[in-house]
Amino acid sequence: MIQNVEAEQSVLGTLLYDGTMMDRMKLNPEHFSHPSHRLIYLAMQKVFARNELVSVINVTTELNKEIKAAGGVSYLTDLANSIPTTAQLDHHQRLVCESFVNRKTSEMAVQYAHDPNDEKLDKLLVQLENYRNMTFEKESYSTTYHALMEIAKEMTTPAESGMTGFPTGYTELDQMMGGTQRGELIILAGRPSMGKTAFALNLASHHCRTGGKVHLFSLEMGIKSLLKRFISAEAEIDGQKWRSMNFSKRDYDRAINSIGEMSQWNLFIHERSRTVSDIRAKVRREMSTEKQNKETPLIIIDYLQLMNSTDRHERRDLEVGSITRELKLLARELNTPIILLSQLSRSVEQRKDKRPLMSDLRESGNIEQDADVIGFLYREDYYNWKTEEQERIELLLSKQRNGPVGKVSLVFMKEYGKFLDK
């Protein structure tokens, strides 16, 4: 919707009904689509700037000769009398702003269509992102008191799982993290073929099995390849058999059963989303169309180094830093955990102890600063194939903003791509 006259009327009527609410306003006159509404709101701003009460009389006086263009005194009176409650002011402000953003983005798209080229496309994407960020976020708590009351409620009525976040399915990890927390950016890093994607798929499958919703953004693998890995882990089928298709009857039966169960999962796999804007748009679109199911999803992105920014940057590390900042803001905006997979630089190979450090994060930028949790996967058999601990893998929590750091030992059945508690 590029115009929402009813929302504009509600905002103006609320202010005329209760002028003390002017200090809660975030809108500018340009946000209003109707010319008369822009005039009225501008007059309100001038009255408020003089420390006078916004009212029908004061706004009428301020409009002076423009009162007719604004609809007349009767229109202002009707606006004030049409408001049964002021409780919807913030919501209607957001509706007005969203309509403004839709108008502007539509105008820019039409302008680009008249004379498209790469330079104008880059400029268009930057402008679209700027307008997208203008939409007002809903405040979680209006006062410190309300936030404290919410904390008290959480303490007296804890979740049945005993965790504040989404359970991962791994006992020791859940004890350290309390599950994957809403609003947090979680980095999962490791060297190539260390098991990052497999572990992320295990987290996704556990979340789906327990009734959760997952958005998996894969920049490296296609949907069918990912689903085959899901099936291998669920049915315990050797992943190499997908190349030869030489399955036993046991493999076939277990695979069919797993496919039947997976068909009921709330799993969304996206292949071609390479920017934060693309990810935001797809998740928002799905959340807006799922009227019956407003559950917060778990978002997994595989992986950071294949993502692009809509802005131009002089260096790749600056671009990566911009991407992680946007993802952190997106996690807070959607109030959902985002698990972001990342590669490590080759510097880890030069040390005697190959266990990763935060400084090993490839094209690090601001990753260490933006992430709430940073975990590294490490396998001894990756470097020493003669080791006796062939199935042992360590998840090293090197940063956790609101919890302890340390090591979690797991079992990694590589042929299945399946992780188990040790």
C-alpha cells in the first residue's frame, strides 16, 4: 500500500484529541501522502516547538490562511472526534511510515526502469536499503518498569524445557548456552570440511523435529544436495551412496521413513539470497503470509564469505564487517537467532596447536565485535588421520556475550553427517 489515508487521519486525530502525545511522534511531514495532512502535521510541529499544547484551536491559528487547504476547522474537529482511543498511535505511525517507504521505493524503481544501468542499479539498491531501515521498530518495553515486570514473569513461569532459547539437542551445549537465544548472532566457524554445514543441518533438523520453523540460506549447495544430507543424518545412510545410488533395502526403508517425516517439517531452504536485504525480505514475506503460525524462526546462513553487501567498500574486510552488523541488527529486528557459518584463514595451519582462535576468522572485519556467540569446530583426525579418536569433535565456545566459554565434546559420525552427545 503506497497510501494509507485512514492511518494518517488516525495519527492526526489522536494528536488533536490528546496533544501531550506529540512528544512520541517520529514522523515528518513528508511521510504523509495527502497534501492537507502534511499541512496539518507541519502546523502541529510548529505549535509543539513553541511549547504550546497541540489542539484544534492552536493548530487552526497556526494554519491561518492555509486552513481551507487543510480541509477547514470542521475537518480538524472531525479528526479529533473520530478517535475512540490513543492506544494505537505507535502502530498507526508505523503504517504511515511503511506507506511512505512503499511510495518512495516504487518511484525509484520506475525511475530506474526508464534508464537502467549497473551504476544506477547499485545506487537504487543502496537507496532501497536506506528506506527499508526507516521503518519504525516496535519498542519491546515502553518503560523500565514494564521490562522489570517481564523479567519477573519469566522467572516465575519458566519454559518447560528449562531454557530461554531454542534447544540445540546437545545436553552440554544447551547447559552452557541455554539454547540458541532470540536476537543473537551466532558464528559457527571452522576450516573447510571440518563439519560446519553438517552441524548446522543437525541443529536445523532438531529444531524442525520439535515443531520449530527453520529458514536455511545456502549459498554453496543446492536444495537437493542439502536434503540428501538431511536424509543421510536422519536415516543413518552413508553419504557416499548418493553418488552410486547403491542402496540396501535397509537404506531404502529408512530413507523413505525419513522423507515422510521431513515432509512435515517447517523447513524453508533458499538458494539465491546473497545479501542481508534478500534474507530480510524472504523471512518477512513468509512471516507475513503465515497467519496461523507466528512462531519465531531459526535462521541459518551458509556461509558468510559468499555473501555480498549492497554498499560499495574499499576492502573486503570492511564489506564483511558491514554484513555482520546488518545481520546482528536483523536478528534483533526479527527477535530470532541467526546462525552464521564462516570460514577460517590459513593462519591456523601454521601453529602447532591447530585449535582455532578468534583472530583466525577469515576477513574478520567486525565479526568478533558483532557476534554474540562464536564457536569453532575442531577435529584431531582432520590433521592426524592416525589418531584413535576418529569420531571425536570439539565445539570451542570462544565468545559468549551472556554466558560462559569453554569446550563441548561431541561425537561426529562423518559417514552420516550426524552429531551426537559424547
